[in-house]
Amino acid sequence: MTDLVLATRNRHKGEELAALLGDLPIRIRTLADFPHAPEVVEDGTTCEANAIKKATEIARATGLPAVADDTGLEVDALDGRPGVYAARYAGEQATYADNCRKLLQELSGVPRKQRTARFLTVAALAGPDGTVRVTQGALDGVITEQPRGGEGFGYDPVFFVPALGRTLAELSPAEKNAISHRAAAFRKMKEILRGL
């Protein structure tokens, strides 16, 4: 394998994935290289279903192996919500700030000890022949009462990592990539890619 397509149009996620996979002896391509690639509708009820669908459709459209991921945020006090709907929690056109604001509103008055949460990322690698391989990673934390930090994206400003004493948005990209849920899933995916 010499080329791999990142099946995302999210610039932040694309940069993070390129950094995580950048030391592999392959050329990383993005959907910007394939303007004809379809917009994949993430209508699965699990992160795994969405990741597989994105990777499979992009591999089929480009004729190249494609990797995709989907991440959910499970908050214990909210019975696992927003879960797979994390990216559109405050609505289809919601911004990162909108989603964080809704999450904090729903947790208003919930004590810190009960604000436990975890990120779950599922990564899928699909070949143009329809083969699929899946990995996953998780990161446990606590939802803060106020956003903190200016790095990262999504829920990073409200996701506190107790072992580090900081939110994900207070970490440098290199620090985040060393411990994140996405990094854990893609460390495993890198081993699969190396084997190919």
C-alpha cells in the first residue's frame, strides 16, 4: 500500500489523523484530493457503524484504501448521552461551542464526582475490495463546569483528564496525541497498516 485516504472533511480531525499516521511509509491523501468523493451520511447508531460506512464508501469512490473514525462522548450522569450523536448534539448545524454549551447546561447542578465521562473512538480501515479492519480507543475523564484552554476542538475545552490535571484543550497537540482516545485507536490501526 502506497496511498491512504483520510475519509473526513473535518480539517481539525484530518490534521490530527495525519499527525498520528505521518511516520508511516505511505502517502496520506485527503478528500480535497478527490472532489468527486461522496458526502457520507453518518446515520449509524454506533461509532463502529459510522466509521465502517465512511471508510467503505470512500474506499469504493476513490479506489484506494481509506481510513475513517467516529467518536462518541459518553457522560455517565446523562445515561451515556450524547454518545454517537456528540458532533450534532445541539443540532445538525451546531458549532463546537454550541455542543459544549448544551452539555454544560444539561449538567448544571451535577456535582463534580458525578460528571464522569469517556471518549470512545472507533477507527475503520476499508480496502476498495470491501475488506474492513476495526480498532478502538477510549479516554476517561470528567466534564468541567466551564470551558478551559484554547487548543484542540470539539469537547476538548470541557473534558478534564484527572491524571494530567488539565482539559484536553489545555494540552499541546503532541501531548493530546500521546494520550487521546483517537491516538489509542490509531496506534492499533498503525500496526495493521504496517502489516500491509
